[in-house]
Amino acid sequence: MIPYCNLHTHTTYCDGKSSPREIVQAALSQGLSTLGFSGHSYTAFDPSYCMSKESTGAYIAEIRSLQAEFQGRLNICLGVEQDYFAESAEYDYDFTIGAVHYVKKDGRYWDVDESAEKICSTVKQCYRGDFYAYARDYYSLVADLPRRTGCQIVAHLDLLTKFNEKSPFFNEEDPRYLQAAFPAIAAICGTGAFFEVNTGAISRGYRSLPYPSVPLLKEIRRQDGKIILGSDSHHADTLTFAFTEALDLVRSCGFRNLMVRTSLGFEEMPI
């Protein structure tokens, strides 16, 4: 049996809806073996969703306290979701999740996952309506995440497709799109970082399948990339949301192993 873990968890210290203690109690009831907290790192140009500089210290102190309190019952890890454009992490975290939430164009930061309308406006204004040019810029940042953030895990690889299922902007199997995404996969594989199979957009009703898409998962498998499950949970009730379905999907894409976090560190387990 796979020891279920989820390292991608947000609390009320950033844009999550549940307190750390509520999430710990849910993890115990949902049978998790490892729970990782990954508050959004401080992003000066967009403080709306992330931890503030002041709250980061309190976040660290509370998670470390919960680690001690629940030792032997639940393996709790202190992490951060480090955006590509966020200020460099100043703290000693147990793990880092790297993510791209913006592209930078014409001296401005453009959000890639706020709304379908915002994406269409960005592509029209900055890329003359060319979504594939937009994808090239996005994936050039994704490819650089391990170097930029020092991450062990790359979050929601194809986040720019968040609204593409219900409001299609472009064809995710078009060679122009895949030619943007595949080099990023190769670059990340070369660093040893893991790809997160992220079910967060399913729990929030945006997608019916996890990130990455099936063509990208198959390319990760072809390049011998490693994967790890993550729910990108913003509420205690969604810590293991759609994990069973996600495992079925990655098996169908040829994966036979999954990375998990244990008390000994990251380990590879058969699925």
C-alpha cells in the first residue's frame, strides 16, 4: 500500500481557508502518512494571495510546533511554494515547491491563473492573440524553476491551461504548444526535480483531470521523469482529493512508481 502524502497545502496564513491545526486533524482522519505545508512565498507586487513578511515567521513557528506535538502520529513537513518572481526564501524549509503564476511582459507581471478573461486580455494585449507565443514565454520560466527556486517539486506544470477545458483558448495537442512544453520537461528532468500531479483544479471545479495533461504526462514518462501527488489543497476537506483517480491516470500513462515523502526523506514507491 502506498503511504499517502500531500505536500501542497495552503492555510489561512496565505490564501487557504483552514488553519494548520484543522488541516492536521483532517490529515489524521483521511489517513495521510505525511502532511506538508507549503504557504505561498511573499510576492511584493501581488500580496493578495501570499504570506506577508510578518506572517511568514508565525507560519514557521506554528508548523514547527505542530511537528513536535504530533511526532509519531503524523510526519509533518514545513515547506513553501516559491513563485518564480517571489522574493528569495530566507528560511530553512524542509522542501520547496516551485511554481510559475505570472509571465513578465513589457515590464509588467501578468497573472496566468486568475480568470479566463484575464488570460484572454493578456494574450491579446501582449502577444497579439497568439496563445502559442504566450505558452513559449510561460514554459521558458517553468524550465528555469529548479535553478531559480531550488525546488524539489515543480507544481502544476501546465497551469496556463487552468481554464482551457471550459473556455478553450488553444489546442493542447497542437505541435506549437507541445514544442513549448516538451523542452521545459527535458530541462526539469535534467535537474532531478519531481513533477507534481496536481488535483487542485479538479477540487475547485475548473478541470476534470489533474495537471499535467495526458500528453505532458506521457512525455514526462518517456523522459524518465519522476512524479509526486499533490492536492494543492486550500481547505482541510480536500487533502487527498481525487488521488485514487490520479493514480489510475498515471498508471495508464505508463508510470509504475511514485515519489512520496517519509520520515526519511523523499522515497520512490511502486504503484
